[in-house]
Amino acid sequence: MGATTRDIFGQAQSAEPATPGSYGEHPQGHRLPATTRLGPVHLQVADLSRSLAFYERVLGLEPVERNSDGASLAPQGTHAPLIVLHEHRGAQAVPRRGALGLYHFAILLPDRPALGRFLRHLGDLGARAGAADHLVSESLYLQDPDNLGIEVYADRPRGTWRRVDRELMMATDPLDIEGLLEAAGSVQWSGMPVGTTMGHVHLHVGDIAQASAFYSEGLGFDRMVWHYPGALFLAAGGYHHHLGTNTWAGSGAAPARPHDARLLEWTIELPDAASVNAVHENLARAGHSGDLRDDQTELVTRDLWGTQVRLLVADRTRLGKE
């Protein structure tokens, strides 16, 4: 992100409470159901052991499955993975400027005290992190050993969200570090707690209008924030965003290469096969292709810059890729 609320939305008195149904722009065709959630992200990394050490020690995730070239990691005491690592020995780290594809994936903690405990944990480790208040959420930012971007955040109650006309208010303001640490109380961080989920994915894209055409008019996300400089935020069910897209990598940016550390795939979980099939039909109407699989319970497609997304019935989420 990168601008204040005033820069984007003007005077604060123009804002209104973001009550259900009062914000967001719907696609013209199919709309993703309100129960849409995100599943795991699949990452290509250069050194599996190095990445596992980071994701266990720093993020507090637990391996739930491992083989010679990959591993799945989940919150403490659960078996539903948030991250699936795939080793590609010698993979090149993400360039500082960024390639088209992953900007960051974002892990959503269940509450503000958990984020405060994670913040204190990072301080105990001496780990470097960025921080921001986005009005709808509070966030910490890290890079993994391959320079893949990570956000760890907690939402503010929906009753506190605001809008200007139909656009949800988001910003990048200073984070209340002292308040977060106070919210943590005396409880120590013991790993990603039960209730942690994949909150959103944020992608570098080549063009915002084309991203809107694919992800809103094609997949069926609502547009939530569209005046953020160089960015568009989309969601289902009135969430602030399940997906962020931006052009901040620059006009000359190219997609990540096959031998780069990168996002291989992200997943969207839908409630039933009818919902998956509806997206497939809508993509076709919008001029995009998708591969419908497994008795119409799974759909694989790619955006215009090669980023793969898999939509599937929620109880069919798999630990590994095909």
C-alpha cells in the first residue's frame, strides 16, 4: 500500500459506516458465494530444510506432511495446511523489485492479542519486520529465506470499517506497536494458534484493468478498493480483500521464471460443485479458459500473467499439488 486515508479519500467526515451491503462493486455476471475462503498457497523454494526452519521457528507453523522434495505446514494442533513448500534446488531468490506473481501471501490470526504475541515473539528473535495499520486490519510484514513476501495480520471488527460512497476505506498508517504489545498480555507466543487461516493473497500484475476483468468479471470477486494508487482489492462475502493486485513491480516487470522461487499456485475454497461449475461457465463467457476436473469439483485456471489459481470444493482441499 502506500498512502494515507486523506490522500485517497479526502476529508474523513465524508466516510460512513461500512454496513453489510453498503460497499463494494459487484461483477456484472457470476458472483462468488459469501462463504468463499482461501486455501493453502504453494511455494517453490530453493532449500526445503532452510525454509522449514524459517516457517517453524519464525512463523510457528507445524509440518503435517513431508517427503523428499516438499512439505505442508499448518497452525498448531491442526492438519489443514496453510503453506505447501516445493523444493527446486538452486531456485533464484525473488528480485528486490519483484516479478509478476506473488507480492505476498497473508496469514490471518484469530484476534489482536495473538498478533501482539507474534510481534513480541519477533522481537525476542531479533527478526526484522515491517508494520502498518490498514484501518480494517493491523499487519506485520516479513520476507522468507527466498525473499517471498509474507503478511501476518489481525482484522479489526467489521463494525469499525468505514466507506466513502461504495468504496471501503483502507490506508497504510503507522501501527500502534505499544497497543499491540499491551493487548498480548502476559501470554507467550507458542506458535500459530487454532483459528489461523489464509486471509488473502496479493499479486503483482501487469495491468489493473485486466486484473479486474479476470478476477472480478471472470472469477466473480467483488471490487472493494479501487482508488488505492496502482492497486485493486477484491473479495467475496463483504470481506475487505481476499485478493490484492498491484502494478508496483513496474512497467518492465516480467512473470517469475520456472527456476525462480515463486508462488506456484493459490487456492480458493467454494461450498459446493455447483459453485465451481458456475465459475467455469462465467470464465468462458468472459473469454478465459479453465480446466474443470474431478466431477466438476475442481477448476484450475491462470491469470493473464501466468499465476495459477485452483478453485475447489472446500472439503476436497489437498495437501499437495498434482
